[in-house]
Amino acid sequence: MPKTIDQLITDAGHILVMQADNPDGDSLASALALEQILGDMGKQVSLYCGVQVPTYLRHLEGWDRVSPDIPNQFDLSIIVDTSADSLFGQLAASGQRPWVAAKPCIVIDHHPVENSIPYATIVHNETAVATGEIIYELARKFDWLRNQTANEMLAVSILADSLGLMTQATTARSIHIIGSLVEEGVNLAELENRRREMMRKSPAIVAYKGRLLQRIQYSEDGRIATIDIPFDEIEAYSNEYNPSVLVLDEMRLTTGVDVAIAFKTYPDGKITGKVRCNYGKAIGNDLASHFGGGGHPYASGFKIQDGRPFNEVKSECIRYATELLDKLEEDTPYETV
């Protein structure tokens, strides 16, 4: 009989908690919450991500324990916040993928299952606003203890992916869970203050943001806003602040814009896209999956490494986004009086 999540965890002494190459507030906070929960069970826990944790996430205590290296010995891996094997490019490039694939693996995710992890023992995928919401429910089901730090990280996870409980994917259950975590001692104001302190920007970053804003391009009668970020700027500014994150909100909140897309280009030909959509224009996951990525209807991303010229990829992205928006409008019934 196949083992359950709880049985696999019980049998493991050393557990590797893994994030994909696009860490965000949900993935990092979920990983840190599991580190606390599993640690209190007496497990040795290692945290993995193939890329450096972005600066804007470093208000979360414990981010510096995340490593790009797989430990020599572990018994079980738990992948959080993705079911897409394609998002573990660094794992494959480093030659560490076979070592992970040889061990039992649990996937805990809240995205629609696409390009799922082929070596996963269990894929636990539920509809939820964030992975932290699923971990909270698993903790209740299996009677896992949650200390104060674990509760704080679960709250951060849910608030991050729900944009403060304001996205369409937010449910009454999401709000109830946050309420329960507050009742158990989580101070939301304190968490927000920590985040705001880390969000402070140097004068150089503020000046760079101004230059980025001047370079925004608008397509399809202003419905689609794009920004192109070359590698020299990624190198110069990413350690202090993610260039995409600097301007995506302003792009998305510009009058007439439905979808904002930030492109990054790299010397090896890699192209990444970060997508943000306005309410009622939920095409993000469909747009990203067209290019082998994934995410949420309102926030998604993709990575292309097939050598296509950037201008070709950008044109196709704008064209397909336009098709999706047009189809969305066609499928939306008009209200009648």
C-alpha cells in the first residue's frame, strides 16, 4: 500500500525542502514554515533553491539557510509551491537532479498540475490561495505542532500570494486561517513592518526605477505594458532589488493596462518573463504555460532557453496575450438590464 505524506515524513530522518528557481513570498515562507514544523518533530532539515534568494524576501528570518547545494545524505525531499519540473533548471544543470529523483519526494502545491514532477512519490495539489494554506491544513490533519515562527511563516505565505487577502483566489477559508493564526499569536502589523523595513530603497535604486518607468512600452491600444531588462542591469541591481518587481505594479496600475510583462535577457540566450494581470483579466497562467511556465491567473512567469531571438519571443508573447484577452472578452457575457 502506498505511504501517506505523514508516513513518509515519519520514516525520514533528514528532509530536504525545495523551492524552484523562481522563489517568491509563498515558496520561501512555506519552506521556512516546514523547516520549523519538521524540526520540532526531531527531523534534520535542509533548505534548497537553485538561485539566490531575492533581496526583497530577506525580511523573512531564515532566508540565509537556503542553499543551492543538495546535501550528500537525505531521506526525503519536499517540493513546495510548484509542480513544474521545468522550473528546476539549476538542479538539472548542476547534475544534482538524479540524486533527488532517487529518493522519495512529496510535492505540495496549489497551482494547476502542469508539467508535473516525474519522480514525485506523492503530488499533493489542492485548490488554495497559497501553499501555506495547504500546509496549515496538513498540520491540522496530521496533528503537526506549529510553533510561533511556523505560524508567522504560514501567515506570510498566505498574505503574499493573496496580496493581502485581496485576490480573486482568496476564499473564506483563507481568511479564517489568517484569523486563527492571529488568535494563536501572530502579529500581522509586526510582520508588515519587517517587510516595509526591507522594502526601503537606496537613492541609486530609486533613480534606476525612474529610468525603468521611462522605458515602459505599451501595445494593443495600451492594454499590454512591457519592460525589457538587459543582463547588465540585472547584474548591477539585482543584489539590491529585483528590477522587475520595481516597476511591475506601476505598469499594471496604469490606466488602460490589462497585463504587465517584464522581460529579462541573459548572455546564454535565456529569456524570462514575469506576468501580472489586473482584476478580470486572468490570463497569466495561460500566457505563461504557452511558454512552458506557470503560476496563477493574475501572477505568473516563464523561462525560455531554446535560443529564439528575444524580439521574436516578445512579439509572440504580446500576440498571444492579445488573443487571450480578446477571447476572455468574447467569453464574458454582457450584463442585461
